[in-house]
Amino acid sequence: MNIAVTLRLIFIVSILQVSISANGQTIYLYPIVRDTLNIFEDSIEIEGYIVNISGFHPQCGVMCTSEKIEVKLTKKSTNYPYPYAYVAFTCFHRISEDEVDKILRLKLKKIEISDHSCFWTESKFNPINSYGFPFYQLLDHSVK
């Protein structure tokens, strides 16, 4: 399936954008997009560097949240031919601040539409626009 067809299918899913204005600044918040058409691979391994991050400290315990990153791929992947990947990580698999400027190897699993874990449903503040591409859950990573 070529990228143009894939992008058209992605935008069949309605994308919610919320904006919040305070002190003259507007912040846009986006949903954690899921692969509702099941056209993306369930698991992928990619290499790339972080170009956008929502934060470094997802919470577990009283609050249940996740942080999100946008990764620019530095190496072509046979099962993920797109230039960017969108990743959510929890308190169990963290990305540290000293890894931001490094090329990372990431092992990812698609966040399924049926996964109603609090990490995805209660994490309402996502400043990263995935443009309809689904988010993947971080399973493991290492610095290249």
C-alpha cells in the first residue's frame, strides 16, 4: 500500500484537536490516535532520534499517565516505511533526558483500539500531533 492511499485511510478516522488559551498563548492538545482500520504492523523495531517530546516523567500510582515522543527515523524499516513514528511510554519504560540527542533503537507495539489501560485513557494532555498516524507503546529501547 503506498503512502498516499495510507494517508487517505488514516484521515477517515476523525481527529480531535483541543486548544487551550491562557496568558495569550495557545496550546494544542491531540488524542492518542489508534489504528482503527488495522493497517499498521502490530510490532515494529525502528532507529531514530527524538524530535518532539511531551515530558520525561510519566506517573504511576495515584495518577496514571504516559508521555509521548515523535521519532524521526534514521534507518529505513521494512515494516514501517514512514519518516516519523509516534510513541507513548509509561513509568515502566522511560526515556531519560540524556538520551534525547542520541540515536535510539526502539522496540514498539501498536496500542490496540481495545486497550483501555489508564495510561492511554487518562493521559489527556498530548501536545504531539501524529497527523492521524497511530501511537505505538514503547516495549524496550537502547542507545545506538
